[in-house]
Amino acid sequence: MDIQQQDDGKHGLFQALDNDNGKEKLAGEMTYTSAVEEMFIIDHDVLEDYRGQGIGRQLLDAVVAFAR
């Protein structure tokens, strides 16, 4: 699973991408918005085929590392 980030300074997202036979397939994503200084609002979705595999946790770990 490859975790990639996009950020515009106020909003951003982390995507979990599955590299299936050379084709990247979205497994899940976590979006965030900087609500006020030192606070993020986050939302996430993991596609049904990938649930129960810890992908949401990987995305959360990436957001936490970014916030730190």
C-alpha cells in the first residue's frame, strides 16, 4: 500500500493506493482541513474491498506524522 499526500496549505488529503498489477487503485483516503491553528478536522473512507486491513490506521498514522 502506497500512501500519498496532497496539500494546499489549508486543505489536504492522504490517499492509500493499491498497486495491483501495475495499476494504482484507490483503497481509501483521509481528508483534512485546518480549522484553527493547531487543530485539524479529518474525515476518512476506506473502500469496502479494503476494510479490515488496517488501511484507515495507516492513513491516520500518516496524518498524525504530518501534524507533528
